[in-house]
Amino acid sequence: MTANAGVVKRVLLKTGNPKYDPGKLQWLGGWGEATNTVTIRKAAGVNSLKEEMEKEVILGAIGRSSNAFMMPALMNNTLGTKF
């Protein structure tokens, strides 16, 4: 089985209705390591993580299962940012 990068995030964010627990699976391989970033333009008016926790920043994503949605949602739930 090849790991899907979104499986674990969907379970952690409680999006959808998972039919299994990925923590109980044995992963045999994957496509390689992924690096996710959240990039904010200077015009948004935030320059630090502290400011991202104080000021709402509007981001766009193509869907709730995309990394562009899940990474900011994960940061909001764990770090207290306001994306």
C-alpha cells in the first residue's frame, strides 16, 4: 500500500468520515517526503507567527481535501493562527 499524504491529515482534522485508522496500517512505501509551506504576501500585513495568531488572513484553496486547505486548518487548530 502506498501512503496518501492526505489520509493522516484528514483523520487529525476530522474531515469526512474515515472508514479506518491509518495509525493501525503498515505502510510499505510512498512517493517520498513532501514539504508543505504556507506563503503569505507582504501586503497581507502579517510578518510573524504572533501576528498570524492575532489577525485573520484569508487564504484560498481548491477544496477541503487539498493541502492548501488542510495545512492552514492544521495550523489554526494546533498553533492558534487565524487563516
